[in-house]
Amino acid sequence: MGIAKMVWSMTKKKTAVNKTVDEVKTSEVSVVLDHPQQGEKITAPHYTFRAGVSGEIERMEISINKGPGQSCRHAVGYWWYDWSGYKAGRYQAEAKAWTKDGQVFTSELRNFQVIGEKRKTSKNT
């Protein structure tokens, strides 16, 4: 095999490998809303959502009851959203992740419930 043919075949193989690697990265992106868990009952006045993702993403948002997305922060390998000021009731949440090239990936809907604080009554009154 001549030098020109060998260089051409090495270049062609590199291109094919790079295309395959890029395709695998995109197809391996998945988003999971870890917390709240399905059916969880929240009783605290503040709650932190946690989402995990496989693959590389640029940003993540949490949407509650199909409302506008709320930006998450990235720390220790997860994406977090701090939630407060909510009322008792039933809710649904969804995590959305964006890759650098603009593709959007979503988690499954997560159903959970906020239980209002039970006030203690004083027996001394």
C-alpha cells in the first residue's frame, strides 16, 4: 500500500470513529428527577429538588405543574432547585436539560404532595 493510500485510509477511519462517538454522546443523554420521589409527601417549609443526568448538558430547569422552568444549580454531580413559598396540594414536576447544541431532554413526570403543617393546640388555654 502506498503512503498516500495509507494516509487516506487513516483519515477516513478517524472521521468514522469521531462521528460514532458524537452519535453515542447524544443518544446517551437521559434525565432523571431523583427527588421528590414518586408519591412523596413533603411537610417542610423548604424543599430541594435533585435531578441527575447522564451525558453532557449545558443547563437544567425544573417545571412545577407545567409552569415556567426554574433554573437549577449544578453541584456535586447533580442539578438542584430550592423551592419555598408553596401551598398544600398535589403537584407534578419535570426536569428539562439542554445540550450545548440545543437539544432538549426531559424526565418523566413526578407526582408528589405537599402536606400543610398541622398546628398544635395548647391545652392551657
